[in-house]
Amino acid sequence: MTARKVAQFIQAQAVSEGAGVTVHRTIGTPARRNLDPFLMLDHFSSDDPDDYIAGFPDHPHRGFVTLTYMLDGHMLHQDSMGNRGDLRAGGAQWMKAASGVIHSEMPQQSNGLMRGFQLWVNLPASEKMSDPGYQEFSPEAIPEIAGNGVRVRLLAGEYGGKSGPIADPNTKVQYLDVSLEAGVAFSRELDPAATAFVYVFEGSASLDGSELPQHRLAVLGAGDSVELTAGEAGARFILVAGLPLNEPIVQYGPFVMNSREEIEQAMQDYRDDRLVQKKATMTGN
């Protein structure tokens, strides 16, 4: 096997979203506009309710999928099709915006830690105007595999003989939340064709001699495996991989299509209250 090396480091940038919530963005910044098939990665984390209690009021999406993973706290979801859910710590939400969704994401507690990730995954041109869908998975639905100083929460993909509940037939997304005790090594095979990245959010880790400090995304280069070793304080990180779509990406805020004309149509549809065209189905456990 050929172990992947770090091809690029991306320092997280503070960005204000929603009603003034600060998120820390890596993919989707001037340093890296996208990482096909991934369009954006936001990490949100605060123990001050004034930082996040205003939340993310109604806002539109078209042309992609949002994958939200809560580490701490919980968040209420409501959308224009009548779906409603309360995403708890350890749970995940997979929302296929596709032809159009307007939704809100609002923190429910008045104090305490709010922490998690939101990843945007592109849709192929053939599915950008398809029916939207909404899936929510409880913490209990996320398999956890532990042993020998390694703990993996498996959102998508396969590991240790188990499969994560989230499946994307277009990009074959893999999404692992990995915790390592001090000095413990972790390795995993990856599809050589997949785009992959690591984001350390607790402790520190090294990869092929490169130190991976907190809050800096490491884009992985070519290879068919990844090998990491935790630092003295242990490490916790997300490892994400997916097959690129290799299609044009034209983005304007919450709309991601394949041409400028499609973006202009999305903006017109939103102005004319025609963005939501089809009812989203809700599934999950």
C-alpha cells in the first residue's frame, strides 16, 4: 500500500453565518474554494450561548447535500416542507437540498457547549433538480468500534465489519470520527480515486512526519491508505473521503450548480418564491 501524505494545509478562518454565529471554515475559503466533491466544511464550537443562541434562521439551499454532525449540544431543524427534527449530540443529519429547500437550524439550550461540523457534498448535474430528502440519525444509530486505544464513530462507509447509516451513491462518502489514546497509531485503506482530508479538533497527531495541529485541515495526496499517530495528549479527528464528480462547480452562496445560468435561475426562483418545488421525504432512525 502507498500511504497518503499531506498535500495541503488549510487554516480555519472565522466566518459569521446565520444570525451572527461564528463558524470556523476550511473548505470554502480563498485558500480552497472546494475539494471535489466537497464544497464546504464548517466547524462550530463555543461554550458561550451568546455566540450561537440566535442560530441559523430560515435560509435556502439548492444543488447539494448538507451533512451535519453534532458533537455537543443539540439543534432543532425545521424546513419548508414540514420536516422537523432535534439533532442531539452524537447524531447526524443528511439533507439533500437538490431542487430546493428552505430550512432553519436553531440551538435549543440556553447555555452549555455547542460543537459540531457541517459538510457540504456536491450533487451530480443529473440530480441537482431532483426531489429533496431529509434523513436524521440518532446517536444510537451511529456504530461505535473501540479497542486497542482506538475509538471510531462511523457515520458513513465501512470499518471494523460495520457500516455507517449514511450512504451517498454518487460519491461513496466515508466519514469517521476517530479518537486515539496517546501514541496510538491508526491506519485505514482508501480508494485511490477518492479525495480525502483529515481535521484534528482535539489533541494532536502526525501523518508521515507531518504534524497535524488542531483546527487545520490536511488535504491528503495520492495513495491507497492513510496512517496517523496520536500525540502526547491523544487525538480526535474526522477522516472524510469521497469520489470526485469531475463536473463544473458554479457557486453563489447557498446555491451550487453547473453553470451561471442555473445560478441565476435559482436566484430568480428564490425571489419569486418558487425555489421549493418538491416536498422532501424524511427518513432515518
